[in-house]
Amino acid sequence: MAPSLAMAQLEATAARGAGPVDHDQQVRQSIRLGDGWQFNLAGPLDETGEAPQIDPKNWEPVAVPHTWNRVGYYLSNPEAHINSEQNTDKTQGVGWYHLSFDAPDLKGGDRAYLEFDAVSRTAEVYLNGTLLGGHRNPFGRFRLDATDLLRSDGPNELYVKVDNTQPALGNSTQDVLPMTGDFFVRGGIYRPVNLIVTEPVHFDMLDYGGPGVYAQTVDLTDASAQIDLSARIANTSDAEQSLKVSASLIDDSGNTVGSFDTTVAVPAGTTQELDGTMRVADPRLWNGTVDPYLHTLRFELRDAQGRVFDTIDQQFGIRQMEIDPERGFILNGNPYRLVGAGMHQDTEKSDWAVSPEEVDESLRIMLDMGANSLRLSHYQHGTPVHDLADRYGIVVWDEIGLVTAWTNSRDQTEAPADIVENARAQLRDLVHQNFNHASVAVWGIANEVDFGPGRPDFLGRPPEVIADPMPLLYNLAELSRELDPNRPVVLANCCEERGMQDVPVVAEAVDAVGANRYYGWYYGKPEQLGEHLDTLREKHPDIPLSVSEVGAGGAPNLHTDNPLGGPVDMGGRTQPEEFLTWYHEENWRQMADRDYLWGIWLWNAFDFGTTVRSEGDAQDINTKGLVTYDREIRKDAFYFYRANWSDQPTVHVQGRRYVDRAYPVTDVRVNSNAPVTTLNVNGVDVGSRRDCDQNVCVWEDVRLATGTNAIVARGDFTSGAVEDRITWQLDEEQRDAFRIDSGALIAAKADLQFGSDDFFVDGTAGTADQRGGRGRKAIVRPIANTDMRDVAATFRQGDFSYRIPAAQGRYRVKLTFVEPDQDIGARVFDVAANGRSVLSSYDIHARAGGVLTAVSESFDVTSENGSIILQFSPTKGQALVSAIEIVPQG
């Protein structure tokens, strides 16, 4: 992907540093400490909780940013991926970093600060043999004053002890959030490190990792904007300083459109905060993706003679945001529907040590889908994503790492004071460091802390008595409003009104709420989502409601012929891509017209690493991403949203990765936002579609030819035609044949290719086996009298039929039955073919001579009017079939 304009602007800003000043003087000096590091992984804590001794032989050269962890790999196509079982590393414990570096001379009281953009989970920093300080937030920037320990006459020896031990009562990270979560907390100095030299008088470098200068639009009309300003000024000199403080708002042509000036006397050795206001006439606004216009906000410190002490440039967008329970999200006075996805910060290439270029690629992919918002989950993300969101006009939900649990012992019934303080520290870092970003709309204080005793075991078995989260949430909400009165406080809940016991109503602690809901995946059906959202809205009419997570697993290398053909395995391997597509189509149907939702965030933008999942075609990867971990495959669901969210001409044939087709007849589904969409198969025009439901155009019962099939969809737009071309293969053995693995969402492997369950009307899917997943081993039961056990193990049962779109002609039908558990006489049914009885009062147990024994029956039938109808009608119990084979005769 070519470098973007926004990325180029970001690099130019970084190169410029603090920005130009009057007398060609760069006041601050910033030195990147990226190369020349050495790393030594000491490893997990011992049984006493102590860090092991580092082995002097194990030092290895690394560049920072760096993480020692590499998590998650795909099982299929391993040659196409960076990660594998062999190179993954999930070590939690202590790692040491060392750097020997030269420092510039400090003159006239200059100060030097070591700046770490993030170290996970905890950091202890030693400079020239002395502990300089530390930090216990895995996600926030911190700075340490290194002036008194820094040597300018020789190399400086910097050691950083990093600890990503899983928190537990009494251990080294017991107070560091998150306590748990469906993601893995990596270890390392995984964001940049800088040495920054300032004048003794400067904008505060120790203001919770923030810039020390802050601005926010507090009043906005067409004619003017009022921007409130604040600045913290540190005077580390030994004399009081009389200073002129100025702020200028500069447009992209270099014109100053707003200004503020004042004078202040700052006593020696103190830090002083001052406030101010500027007015801007006829402001050009930051208006989301429509017009993400940014000004430069320049703060300067000068002495009485005009000498510059410090200067800071911040990109700044003039905008106002609010959230209304009826009208939803409002940007600059106008309703602005937020649509997007949650996003973790890891990639397969770099894990947590992502480059700005990788962040840019991720954001551009989401923009291409039509997203105008991102939920940065479930912790504070770095500076590049915020800077780029400003430039692209992406509205951001920021949040801290309070996820699911807020205690670390089974007998704790309230949040320990040290965990409360860690949550508050993470919130201070988040707000101070991202306050000035136009893109940031809300501060999130928690995710899914309302499970109660229903918390899933894979997130850590909950104690019998669950601590009440409300005191902690009220505490954090109050702090958020103190730090920033103008941005709403939000959280994401999981469980209210879901029929679970002892669920705290956490929505009452915040200004607006997000609902993480998985109807049709973990529970229920997609059509239940809309009514559920209406119930939440009616219950809390004054609390604006959004959908903060909705998603399902989907592996782009696993396929089904019918997403309703069998049970999906939300904790295991049966997660075909087509189910993911169907799930999103049906859930979007419930959300699309509920305009009161102030935002909708899908889960997730990208597959991401976690150590609690063995699902789909991946290990230690959550497969709910619309795009794969490596950013290489945009799943079909991605294009469903692109066709609905984006105004870019979109035409996309679904099922392009399901190349070797099982059936000679199939539906063709195309995501298209064209006024007219036409389908061509093997050079033959098979018709056009207009006004397609949810921009999904469907051609039913399209017949394929043996060999290669060229599928071409064309959308006719006012700007011209857009085509999407794919190819499918149909083996000679599949020509006019239908081999159905009844009850299977993904067809089992056999000597001849079977398709997954399809062409059925009614009935339910079942299996003779016991499914595994979520740490449980599957129980595979032996089935006698068959060489295709896996096909025979699944079944469809009930009162049902199959309507097979077979071409005119004579066919041989073979039905395979396996009785999983019923006694003789408990299951009796009839089978008819095109209305003619072929099996009467059929008892599988009696015919096979026992349970778990396959038996087959065959008969001939003629296709009438292009179809064969097989009717399974119970007279006692439920009818059942395990496999259907329909093969043409002659």
C-alpha cells in the first residue's frame, strides 16, 4: 500500500519537532533512542514471586520499539504467514533492556528527560547505576527527569527492567490493569523512547505524559468559535521568571486566525498553571471524514526580552461533539452517525511493536470500508493512531484497561485501593496525553465489568461473591469529568437485560453507554437484537445508547454451502467465512434504522492475538476480524459494510475463496451499491438486479459447468461500470451430483467431495459426537458399517424436506442413516421422493441392528420441473437422515 498523504504529513510534523521559532532556534532537542539496545529475557517469576537472575550470555541486539512476545498463528497456508507454532512466544515475566548512549552537553540549567511512550506491563528505569523511576501503566507515556544522573562526558548506561507477569494477589503486577481479558498483554518497550532536552523554563514535561498545553472548543457558531486554553509552566531555574505566554492558531496557509497573550511570573522551582481564551472568526471546522480540517496550535514561552524558552505545536481541530439519547451523535450541531469497529493494536508483522506505517495501513483499510469511527480497545493506544485519526477525520472512542475484573483474589468483595489507583492513573494518562486530539469524542472507563457470576470461565473463573463495580465506576466517572468536563464518560456493558443473575446496572454510572451484544453467536438469534436494544433504550431514556461490540468468528479458509446448515462452534473450529457474513447481514438489519444509536462499532476490525482461543483456522487468534491479522484478506463481511457504509462504487462477489465447489447449482451473492448490478457466468448473462436488500444482490440456483467457471458481476454507476471477477471450479465427480453431509455446517472430508447441509426446508441439525471447544476435548463416537464416519456422524432431524435443484433426468438416490441414541420403535418415519413413497415406517435402529451403526437405502427418481423433493415425515419421534447422495444415471 502506497504511503498516504496523512502519513506524509505526520512524518513532516515529527521531523519538524516543536516547530519553527522567530530566530531559527529549535528550543527543544529530541533524540530518538531506537537503535543499539540489547535485550535479555530473564523469564517468569519463580515460586516465591522473585524475578530470576539474568543470564549474561543471553543478551541479544534489538531495536526499540520491541516486544519479546509473538502471539497467534493461522493453521492454514503457513508458508504465507510470518507467525507459526515454532516462532510464537507467550512468555510472561521479566525482561531487561540495556542501552549505552551519549548525551548532549547540558548548558545553563537545561533539563533532560527520558520519555517512554509505553512499557508493558511495568517499568523500572536505572540510569548509570541508580534507579531513576518507574511506571505501572502498560499503555501510557511517561517521562523521567534524568538531568542529575546524565553524563555528558562519556557513555550513559541505561537499564530498563520490564515485567509483564499476569497479575495475581501478592505478585509483582498485582495492581496493574487489566486483570484479565480476551487479549494478551505483551511485554517490552513496545513504543518509542526519546531523550528530550529543554530549557530550565518550559511547558511542563512531567504532566502525566501530556504536552503540558491544552485546548478545547467550548462555544461554536457559524460566526465564531471560543477555544479555552490552559498551560502548565515549569520553572526549574533558581530564580523567579517573568514570562510572556502566547498561543496562536494557524491555518494551513500560515495565517494566524486566533491568538492569546498574557504575562506570568513563575517562582523558582515551581510549576504554575494558567488559563486563557481565544476567539476565531468564521472558523473552518473539523468535520469528520467530510472535511477533517486541522489548524496548528502553537504555544510559546518567552522572557521579557523576547528570548524563546519553549515552543510546542499541536494539531488542532475546531469542532463540537455531543451525544443525545434521541438524535444520537452530533458533530458541529448536525446528527452524524458513527459507524466503525473496535481495534486492538497488534499486527502479525510486529505484534505490539507496530510502526506508524502499520497503523496508517490499518486506518486506511477501515476508511476504505466506510468507517468514520474507531473504538480503540481495550486500553490506551499510541500517538500515531490519534494523530492519523485527526488527519483522516475518524471519531475515536478512547478507553482504559479496566476489563471484566477489578480484583485479583477470590475473597475480595471490593476493589483494592492499589487497583483503584492504577485505574485512576491510567485514566489520567489517557486524558492528559490525548486531550488535544479533535478525533477523541469520549473517555471510556470500563469494558464488561457487569458479568457478575456469569463471567465465562475462559476469562478466569469468577469468585462466588462478586465485588460491586459501581463504587469504582463512580470514582472514575467523577475523575474523568474533573479532567475534562466537556467529553462524555462512557463504558461498554455486556449483560443488562440478558436474563442473567446479579448483573449490576453499570450504565447508570456514565453519561452514555455501549452495549456489547452477540445475538446469534454466543446466545440467541440476530432478530432478537433490535427488540433488546429498544428495551435498553426504554429502560434508560436519558442515557444515550450505542452498540459497542457485535461480531462473530469467521475463518476465510473454511467454507459452508449454507450458513444455517448446522451449528456454528463459537468456541471451536467450525467457523466458516459464510457464517460470519450472514451474521453481520442479519445483525445490521437490526441496527441500521435505529437512529437513536449514537454509534455502532463492529467487533473487530482485524483478527487479533489472544491466548484463550483455539478457533476457526487459527491458534491464539480471535477470528472476529473483518480483516485478517496480517491485513491481507478482507473477508466478505468487510465488503458487505463497504457496500452499505461507503459512497465508493462497490461490487464484490461473495465466496471467492470457496473455489472448489461441492454442488453444481448454487446461489451467487454480490455486495453492490450500484443502481443496477448484472451477473455473467461463463459468458452468459444471467440477469440484473435493482434495489437489492441491504445491497446484497442474489441470483438463485445458478448452474455451474464442469471445470473452471468465470463469475463476473458488473455494477453500472454514473461514474462508469465496476466489475468483480472470480473463478470457481467444479470437479467432474460433482457434475449434476448432490452429495449432502446432512447436519454439517462444514462438510466432512470423504473419498468423494460432499457439500455441507443445504437445500433443506425445516428440521434441525445434530450430531452423534460431543463437540469440543473452550478447552473441552471433543468426544468422537465410533460408527460401524461405514468408511465415511465423519459424514455419517451428523444428521438433520424433525419433520423436514430437501428440495434439490437437479437438472431434468434420472438419478440414483442413496440415503445414509445412523441412529445416535434411540431404542427400537422410538424413531419411525416415512420417506417420499417427489411425492412417491420410497421408505415406509422406517426404523433406523431396527434396520441397522443397533445404535451408531450406519445403514443405507437406495432408489431411483426422476427430476421433475428441475427439482427432486425428498420428504422426511415422522410417525413417531423425529425423522432423521445423515447423508444424501444423488447421482445422475446414464
